[in-house]
Amino acid sequence: MGALNGFLTKKGPTRKAITSIEYIKKNEIEGKAEDKVLTKSEITSVLNKKASDPSLSKADREAINQYYSKGQQNPEVVKHLLQQ
């Protein structure tokens, strides 16, 4: 009986007031105007640094290989690696 009375008289958690609301701007909006066109040599240097990193995922390594395969250098394939 004592446990039931303790359960029924227990108060809930106290509420906190919201004093301000902050937000973070989306990267997509800011990045559109700041996109820099890289030359082939700059792309190669960035990808060489990324490829030497042992924590690079297999999918990223395959994207780098696809970028250089058969002379088809499409920067859209490795765009995510160049932005980091």
C-alpha cells in the first residue's frame, strides 16, 4: 500500500522555459556562392592526400579510381571528397 501511495503522490519532472531559439544556416545555401572551380592539378593533390589516409572508406577509394579510370575525369564523382 505504501508503494502505491508513493507512486500516486510523486511529482513529474520540472519544466524549463524556452528563453531563445537559435538555428544553424544550411550549408547548401552558403556553399552555392562559394563553390570554387579547382584545376586538375589541385584536384589531384587533394585526392592524393585523401587516398593516403588509411581511414578512407572503400566506396571513396572506388570513387577516386573511377575518377581516374579510362581518362574520364568527371569531378562530380569525387565532389564529396573535394568539399571536405
